[in-house]
Amino acid sequence: MRLACDLHIHSCLSPCGDALMTPNNIVGMAFIKQLDAIAVCDHNCARNLPAIKEVADMMNVVLLPGMELTTREEAHMLCYFRTVEECVAFGEKVYAHLPPIPNREKFFGRQQVMNAQDEEIAVEDRLLISALDLGFEECERLIHEAGGLCVPAHINRGSNGVLNALGFLPANARYDALEISKKVIMPPVDLGHHRLLESSDAHYLENMLEPVFFVEADARSADALFDAIAGYST
Ligand SMILES: [Zn+2]
Ligand SMILES: [Zn+2]
């Protein structure tokens, strides 16, 4: 079956995510837009996923748990997991590699952890958009070791895309797919056999994708979506 997906959305936990990107608003918008599946990928942190999963289950929207890592080279890399628990555990592992730079809320924005009622239950005070002390290929290895999928984010974008950050796509890392940004031109780079994902990278509700990108999966579930993407580039 064809699942309408938007697999790169930020919540209000990301400092750059709008305050209206709450669990209920994100899932509600996905429901209104008739998306089958979403992935909320906050920067270097998965702490809003339990609440988003609870709301997504209630509204029958599939949540593929994910995060967006910032590698040492300032390249962004998406990772996806089968379960929220696996993703949260990986998030805790990654947190140990995040420099202890405090967030300047007035400048970067508040990093809110929410419950399923859209109430703030904690504020993350370490700046989440900092680069991890892990290189690009190291991040790829850790994601796969933890059982996740590795998808370099908006590879063609000038800021934080791997093609700009490194100048090339490292050939000795393994990618389950590549994300391209439709907003900028794709340079003439050989992407090999990799399949491409298109997502919104929405930081505001109105920027979430319409049902324009589809993944063929065996069922309407996070597991089936995970398997479909895992099979993309093999
Ligand atoms: Zn990014
Ligand atoms: Zn992003």
C-alpha cells in the first residue's frame, strides 16, 4: 500500500521549532492533511516522541520515531527507529556526545518537552542544535549498531547538507536512503543506487507536507514503513 508521508518534522523541542509545534498540533495537522505517516525528528534529542506517539495512536497516524543528528562536520543526518523506546535510548546515548553549551532561549528559542496534553513537562537546557563530537561516518555506524536507519538530511542544501559540509557523500558509509530538498537545485552528483526521500523539514505547522510523497509499504504501520525504507537501497 502507498503511504503518504512527511518524514522530517520538528517539534517545539527543537529550538528553531515554532512553539505551536506541539504533539497535538503536529498530529492534528497530519490528520487534516490526510498524511498516513509522519516522523518527528528533533535535533539530537527524542524526548518529545513518547507524547507524540500517544497522540498519533489516538488519531490513527503512523509515527516513525526519528531524530536529526548534527555531525561534527555540521552535516545533518536523520535516523529512524522501529520503536519510540529504541529511539529514546539512542537519544540518550547521543546526548552524551552533545557539548554542554547552555541554550540561550531568547536567541535560539525554548526547547520544550511536552506530554500528550500539550503541557510543558520539562525544558531542555543544553543547546540541542550544537554539533555532536561524532563524525559523519561515526554517526552512521552508531545508528546502524543501534538498529536504526541512516538517511543524510537535505543533502543538497547549502547549510548543513552533507554535499556542502563535506563536499561529497562518503562512500564507505551505508545509507538506507538520502533526503533531498525540493527547495534548492540538486547538483549533478552521482547518487548511485540510493532511493530518495522528500520531506518538509517543517519548523512551522503550515510548512508540513501535503500528501505528495509516498512510500510503498506492506502495511500502515511504523514497522512496515521502517522495512520499506530499509529495503530502499538494497
Ligand atoms: Zn537539517
Ligand atoms: Zn530538520
